[in-house]
Amino acid sequence: MKIKILIMLLVALMVTTCIVSVYTYVNYFTTEEVNAKIYKKVDSNNDDNIPEHSIPASVSVKEDIYAYSSKDCFKKTLYTASNNINLYDQPDGDSKIIKSLSSNEPLVVYKDLGEFLYCEESTGIAGYVKKSSSFKKTMDYTNNYLINVNLTNQNIKIYKDAELIKDIVCSTGTIGNQNTETPLGKFKVIVRGEEFYNSLLNEGAKYYLQFFGDYLIHSIPVDENGNIIEKEEDKLGSPASHGCIRVSVENAKWLYDNVPDGAEVFIHY
């Protein structure tokens, strides 16, 4: 009798173990499948896959406050998740408020000072925001154009309604210097112009799209007379700029003529 009871207990234990194992197996792969849909894995050698959902929108940022960062890049980018986030002129909550930020604004962070972050907002105004402010991991977009900038490949792919319409070689910021790196993250085209000239750098460019502060997508540099600087033209395809994104004059004109204001600019490795 005791032997029968013992056998029954062993059988029951084996059945229970099998059920738990099957549940764990199903639950594991279901979770993996869901994660694969949320965090779409992008093959770095196949940039035709748009990493549009690599980071879910409106995720609360607490422990990891930075939305876009890299060990290869000093700059870090985050986004405001609510209105009335104050930008101060000093790292002190009682100091002068330079600007009250709206929701869905990008901030490029240059220094983490503990309670405060020293950063720049999209129009180029720099100041301090409280680290305890409400941030999220990405911007929200309604525009159907995407300028997908791959810093690794030094390449830009333009999408309209998720369809690739243009593939461009570019030259982005020099790596290893905070003052010359191209910021990572998601931005949008806010201003455009036909030409500019920077007397401090003794160079200018044609057909630019501004996406954040002084950061532009523009032609290869030109001199004060508007002539192409040939030694700079040879650098296309390699990091060489002061942080802007350079393309050929022909491609700069195409972007100027075809990509609307508000188009998403996604910069990543």
C-alpha cells in the first residue's frame, strides 16, 4: 500500500514538473516574441530596415535618463515629457529662468552635474534643467518623411511613407571631441536656407536644413566666394565636420527642394 502511494506521489510530481516546464517554455518564447516586436532588431549591414521602434515612445526615463548616448559620443540627447520644464541660467532652482520648455522638445546634454544637467535646446539656447524633470525616450512625429543618418556607414537614407527614395553619402562630425561630434537621437527639420558663411571658420555652405541649434545638413564647405573647397570635398564618406552633416552640393539641393520642414532626422551608429 505504501509503495503504491509512493509511486502515485512520484507520478504526480513528474506530471507537475512537466506542466511547469511547458509553461515556462511557452512563456519564455512568448515574451521573446513580444520583445522582438517592440525592440525591433536592426541589422547594421542592412540599413533599409528603419529602426523606428528601437526605443518605444513615451517611456518614463528615471534610472537611465539619457535617451540616446554612446561610448563613442560625448553628447547625450533626451526629450521633455511635459510642459513648463524650466531652463535655468545657473545650476540652481532659484536662479533666473531662461526659457520654459514645452513637451516633446529635444535637449542635447553636455554635462551631468548631479542635480542638474547642462544642455542646449533646439534653437541653440543653453542652460540647466533639473535632472528630476519629466523626460521620455523619444520624440513623437506625424511627418511621413525620415532622414536616417548612419554615423557608422557615413550614409543618409531618405524615406517617404517608409519607402526608400534617396541614398546619400555624407560626412558627419569628427569623433572624440565634444565640440565636433554630431549629436545622436531624433530631431526634426526646423529651418532651411540657400547659403551661409561662417567667418570664424572661414567657410560656408549651400542649401542647408537646420535640425537642432547650430547643427545643419548642408553641402560640402565653400569659400567666401561660394566656391567648393576641394580638400573638403575629398572627405565625403568619412567623419570630418564640426558637427554638421555634409553632403554633395547636388544632394544638398535635392534635400532642400524635396524634404519638408518637420521631417524626422534620426541620427545613430
